[in-house]
Amino acid sequence: MNTLVLWDIDLTLIDAKGLGREWYRTALRAAAGLDLVHLPSFGGRTERAITLEMLTSHDLDPTEELVARLHAELIDVAARERHLLPSHGHALPGASAALTALAAQENVVQSLVTGNLVEIARYKLAAFGLDEHVDFEIGGYGSVSEHRPALVLEAVRLASAKHTREFRSVVIGDTPHDVDAALHHGAVAIGVATGRSSSAELREAGAHVVLTDLSDTAAVLAAVLSP
């Protein structure tokens, strides 16, 4: 059986301690000359959804040109300040071991379904040495859509095209948005209660398995690989 594991990043694999919000503050000032006044909710949402809400709440017309400009500025500030990630944040318990253990399994491919832009996803995982076993080419990223299920669809499409085979897909994340995105496409939904959503909330959202965190590598493998 071929298994495609699609990881969320923030509060699933790492905790960047709000650095991304500061990057948005800098990017908005550079792209539109405005100070950040209205901060959207970030948890489980895509960069595109956050950007559209942010621009609208600051009385700006969210044109494709302005969205692209803001994202370019966001990537730019992240590139300049990625060296701050290790001192501001940390990898979550068990993240490295889980990625390594899954990489050792036959017929398992690991990528991402994350609200981050692909460049920022790379910076965040590389800062904590978590990028080695992740195929960034076949992920679903926050520029694809404001709707998270579309990111799962894109990741599955890219993985199937690259590997010319079908996959059983598994989505791992810390919010009900991650769970909903998985269920929308018939993927296995694994909730990890390392974010702001409780185990009960993740179960209520419909997660097939809920883990307290990733520290029990055997439990992670069982959750991902069980038919």
C-alpha cells in the first residue's frame, strides 16, 4: 500500500512563537504602507485566507496584484529573519523522530499540507532540521486557495503525477481545519493536540485518531500505517 503523509507545520511539527505574525506586520507596511491594526486568526488557515482578510480589514481592495505583492514581502522578510527561528521557537516533541521513522517505511512518501507559502515552509522546517524527509515539490501550500481542502487535493494530485501511482492519504495536523480538509477528500485524519485545539475538539471534528503529541513514535507509526 502506498501512503502519502501530509504534515501541517505550525503547532504540529514546530512552534515558531508568533514570529509569523511579526513577519506579516513588516510585510503589510512594505506592501501597502500601513501599520497592522487588525490581526486575523491564524490557526489552521491558509496564507491566502489570512491575506484576504487582512487586506479587507484594512480597507484595501484585495486584488491579485496586491495579494502577490504582500506575499512577496512576506517571503522577503522571512528570508531575512529565518535565522531567528531557532532562538524564538522549537521543534515539537517527537517531530524529528516521527519524520525519520516514517521515512524508513517502504512505500511512504512525506510532504506537507500547510497554510504557509512554500518558501516559508522550507525556512521553518530547515531551521529545526526537519526538512530532510519532506518532499516540498508535492505539497499543498497556502497560496493555492483560501480553502484548506483544496490544498489536500493539490498535494494528492502532485504526488500521484510525480510517482505515477495512487496513494492512501493521511493528513496530520493540530486543528479542526486540518481534520476537515482530510475528511473532505476521504483521507485519514490524525489530530495532534499540540496546538490550541483540545483532543476532544479534534475528535468532535471527526479525526480518526487523536494523539496528545508526537513523542510516542510507535503510536505515530501505528496511526499512519494502520489500514
